[in-house]
Amino acid sequence: MSLQERIPELTDVELANLRANATRLETAGTPRQQTDAAALLPLVDAELARRREAASARKAAVARAAPRKAPAKRAAKAKPPVA
């Protein structure tokens, strides 16, 4: 299985590390590493964008589904007896 095929299976931390390494190799690697990194970065960025979008959609769905609590009624202050 190639690295490109494994991208969807990587954890968020692994994906962030892969992106950092590819970014570094794109500028400081050998010509082969630079070529591989340049091909890999768009795939990593697309996966990161997909995950951000999915997380945003989950948050929106949870916010819509969560019932709103009614404001708590405050107890009326006891008035001192009038003498």
C-alpha cells in the first residue's frame, strides 16, 4: 500500500507530521524527495480540508439537535412583613 493510499487512515497527528515533513522536504530534500513531496502535499491538504469540513458539519448537527434549556425561574424574594 502506497503512502497516498494510506492518507485517509492516518490519525490527525500522523497527518500533521506527514504534512510538516513533506513541506520540509519540498524545499530541503533531494530532487526525488522534492518531487515526491510536491505530489503528496495536495493530497494531504485535501484530506485535512475534508476532516475540517466533517468536524464543522458534526458541530453544526450537534448544535441543531441539542435541546435548548429553558431559563431557570428565580425564586421570589420574601418580603419582610409590614408592621
